[in-house]
Amino acid sequence: MTCNVGGIERPIRMVLGLVLLALATFGGLPSGWMIAFYIVGAVALLTGAIGYCPAWMLLGINTCAMKTTKKAA
């Protein structure tokens, strides 16, 4: 797996995932919404943590910074 989630997107995904998981756990939501929040929150947290999103790969999106190599003098 190559990195395709980077920059500011990674911490945003992780914070969003934690917020959604907290809302699902403590928010008193109906069961359908609670399950949806658990799934979306877990996916957001996981993709932010590992830096790879399969959906971004399918769409051809890459927010990871390109690494530059230095040329030998």
C-alpha cells in the first residue's frame, strides 16, 4: 500500500472518526444511526491512521506529499 492520504487530511480524518465513534457511543442515537456512525467513524479513523484510502485509489486522488530525492553532486 502506498500513501494516498496525507497532509492535513490525516488528522482531520482521525478527529472526525473519534467524534463519530463518541457520538455513536454516548449520543443516544437511534440504532440505525448508531450503526452508521460506528462504521463511518471506524473507517475514517482507520484510513487516517494508516494513510491509505481505497476509495481515493479508485478515484485517483492522492493528498500525500510527494517525496523529492536529492541528486548527488
